[in-house]
Amino acid sequence: MSTGVSGSRPGTGGLPRRAVIGGIPVALAVASCTSPAPPAFRFFTSHEAAVVEDATARIAPGPEDDPAEAGHPGAREANVTGYIDRMLSALDEPVPPVFAGGPWSNRHTSGPDMMASFLPLDPVARIAWRKRISGWQQRYRQGVASLDKLAGGDFTKVSAAMRDKILAKAAVSAFLSLLFEHTIEGLYANPEYGGNRGLAGWKDISYPGDSQPAGYTADEVSRSDGHDPVGDAPIVTEAMRFLGVV
């Protein structure tokens, strides 16, 4: 399920990479088109970071990886590897970059970027995130080692076509799934999390980013917009009953 040199992903009917990614909501998803100095990594070794960067660049290639992507930044340009590294080392920071603050940034208004101030984790949330991140760390270490092994020793030394073949192997399918998810996040999530450098992902899909609230009157806040058909779904009713709402 890797992207080919032409920018298509096996299993998607040959659709261009951007047609596949463009169909994913930006909310799911996490740059300047120039290459800055190599960053310092907190979790990855320099080799692991290089492998992850080359692998994510096959999932979301930029002009450096595929001439057909000229003018379209990819994983390298958006600093996807930096995003993943920061996520895997999140609990090393005093306030983990897990939940961005707010209510808004300074992208469309003057003043401080409130989203750059992350919310502290309570003890229970910290335990849950430690377990989640620990699992991801293990999967990345094992995944990188598997890519190297399938490449005959060093994934970064083989051709782009060979990287595609390696990423398409069943032996690394679980790791590829995780890597794909984190690549999309790194491309399109709020840049405060470390990816989407220079708003590369947002600019590429012409998404203006988070906008500040226009403001609502007290009447607009309290007044119903009418019946919500989603509320009729049995699963919603059961969830509300469980939460004690109904």
C-alpha cells in the first residue's frame, strides 16, 4: 500500500496520491518548500529518522521524491518526521504537546498563538498516553528494523521503486498502516504539533486553517436550529443513556 514513483497507491485503483489524501478530512489529518538544517531528534536516532523520512516520503512524495509533484509539498517539506518524533517523545516535555490550548491561534488575528500553549494532562490521562506512546515507540523501532532488513541492511540506500515494493510487503503492513496515519496527521494537523511546517499541507489543499470565532448573540447560542436526525440513531440514544443525559 505504498505510493509508487508516479504518485499512486496500490489498492486505490491507481488514483493519484493527492486524490487519495484529499479525500481524508483535514480534521483527521497534523512548510516551507525549502529544506532547513536537519533537526535534532528526541526519540529517533539519526538513522531511524532517515528511514522514517524516506518511508513517509513514499506515502506522501514531494517534488524531491517525484517530479510529478512539482509545486506540491510532501512529507519531507511538511516535517512529518519531526511531527512523529515529537509525538513519540511527548511525555519528555514538561507539558506534553498532546492537546493544543486555545481557543484560537494568531493565524488570522493579532496577538499570541494560544494554541501553542498545551493543556496539562491529569494523572489518568498521562497514564493512558504513556501506554499509547510506549506502544507506538515499540512499533516504530521494530518497523524501522524490518524495513532495513527487507532492504538488505539499509532502507535509505535502496531506490525509490524498491522502497515502494518493500512498503507493499505484507510483513510490514501493520507498520505501514500506522505510518500512513501519522503521515496524514503530520501533513494536515495544526502546525503547533510540529508538522505541517509553514502550513505546507494546508496551502497545498487551499485550506485557510483555523479561523477565529465570528461571535454569536445570546439568543443564537440558546436557540435550537431544529431537529437533529443524528439524535434518532439507536447508538446515540444508548450513549446518552449511558452518560446519564437521558
